[in-house]
Amino acid sequence: MSDTKNAIAMLKEQKERLDRLRDRRTRVAGELGAKRQQLADACAEAVREFGTDNLEELRKLYASRETANDEVVMDFVLVLDDAEAKLADIERQVNV
């Protein structure tokens, strides 16, 4: 009799476990669907914005734009350095 009660209790526990696994599977499947949609949206946006959704090409494009941005920043610094030097010259001339 005791073995039957143990078997019934074990089956009940396993049914609860199965139910929890089904719930998890349903939740994960929903999350996976949402993530796939996000990926598809991101790929479409990349094609619209950059002409490609190829990750390697996007990395190259990013590196190229980062280099170009660094050059623009350096050019700006040089212009400011030049302006500062000219202003300092004018100040010296005025204070002579």
C-alpha cells in the first residue's frame, strides 16, 4: 500500500514538474519569437540606413566612420589652436 501511495505522490510531483516545464517552454517560445522579430527589424533598419545587414560589412563601416570622425575632431582642434594663437597675437599687439 505504501508503495502505491509513494508512486501516486511521485506521479503527482512529476505532473507538476511537467506543467512547469510546459509553462517555461511557452514563455521561452514567446521570448524567442520577440527576439527574432527584433533581429528582423534591426536587419531591415541596417539595410535602410547602411545598405547592408552583413555584420562584417557593418563593422568595417563603423570603423571607417570612427576613423573619419577622429580626423574631423583633430581638424577642429587644429582650427581652434590656430584661432587661439591668432587671438594671443592680437592681444600681445594691443597690450604693447
